[in-house]
Amino acid sequence: MLRFGILCTTLLFAVIAPFGSAQDKDKPKRPPLVTYYGQSFFTVTASDGTVVAFDPHAMPQYNRILGVKADIILLSHEHNEHNAIISIENRDAAKIIRGLSGPGLKANWVATDETIKGVQIKSVGVFHDGMEGMRYGKNTIFIIEVDGWRIAHMGDLGHELTTRQLRQIGPLDVVIVPVGGIYTLNGSEAKRVVEQLKPKEYIFPMHYGTPVFEDLLPIDEFLEGQVARNVVKLDDNKIQLNRDITRPRPLLVQLHYWAKDAKDDAKEKK
């Protein structure tokens, strides 16, 4: 009888265990969390906690950024407000992928197409200006696929995209695009690039002038002519993506460059 009981228990666990695993596998995943730290510095946090950081900076205008951790750091190019890995607390343990290799205008693209911690990462080589890199050099677009979302960070893109580049990028759910001109796309050019890319779900503007950093043009030109119901300005620096069928698409979200708590603290100190 004892042997029979043990056998039954073993068989029961053998039946239940795979069933439980299947249930966990089919459980809906929490969509990615997008967080903005000013300029071109974003993080995307996956449902399993994996964090991808794009173009970290250490610009004093946006205060010292503390406590940001990442598993993967993607650098579109080597200008110092885009490659400050010192801003990532656990940088020594993170996987760093550089879009370019070599000095200055002689730098070449480094092709990337790999999966790290469940995040698919692909790079597309473009230019920092409209003169095929003769003025500011090359730039890299990084496309990640995480939790079923395809997200493109355009780095310091400085021109409209070719048919070949559009084909390499592929369909997108989210685009993060520079809009502040001077060194990159301005507002009107950025709108044309967004129209080329046709993201399904979200548009996040970046790399524009703000009250604390006025070296670039403000976001105004990019917002002009946008459908009002498709534009949201948040007082926080993060948003959980969603596929809510009732919201406008694509939704243009202007995130604040400071977390709401940090912004409130700054107000109190004034």
C-alpha cells in the first residue's frame, strides 16, 4: 500500500507540474515601463525586471542621476551626453553595446543582431546629420523587442530615412525620436520621420530644449499641428505602456525629465 501511495503521489505531481507551468507561461505579461531622464536617456523595463538603458548622460542641468541600474546599455554614438555609462550604478555588471567603433568622424557602425536576457536587439546604421556624417559623424538606431513590443530609439538621427533603412527597421510599436534640431532632426523633420515609420502605439520625443537646458530648440515645432487628443504631457518621467483599445493611436507622450517626487522636492527647495 505504501508503494502504491508513493506511486500515485508521483503521478499526481507529474500531471500537475506541467499544467502549472503552462498556466504560468500563458499568464499575461505586464507591458514594459518606459522611464525618461532628459536629453536622450531612457530606460525600458521588461516584465521580468530586465532593464535596457539608452544613451545615458551625466548632464548637470538634469541633476545628478542616481540609482539607475541596467542589464543592457545601448549607446547610439560616442558624444559625451550619450555615452555616460558612469550614470548607470551597476555598469560593471551590465552588457554594453556600442553602436559605433573608432574615433570621431572616422567611426564605423557596429552591426548588432542578438538576444540578451530575452530582449532582441538590432542596430541600423544612419547619420547624425543630413550630409552623410560629414559634419557630426555616424549614428545608430537601436530596435529592441521585449514582451511583444518593438521599440526603436533613434539616437541623434539627423535626416529622413531611406527605403532601405525603413526596411531594416521594420514595423514598430514605439518610436523615440529627437526633435530639438541644431544637431539632429528639428520638429518638422521629426514629424516626417515619424510619418515614415508609422509607429502603431506610442511616440516619445527627446533631445529638445527645456527650461533647464536651452541649447536645443524647444518641443513646440514638433507639437504644432498634432491632433490634440493624441498628445499627452505628463508631470512624471515614466509610463507603463498599454494596448488599451479605447486610447488614441499613436499616442504622443511628452514625459517630464525628472521623476515627479524629485520635481516636487526641487520646488520645495526654491
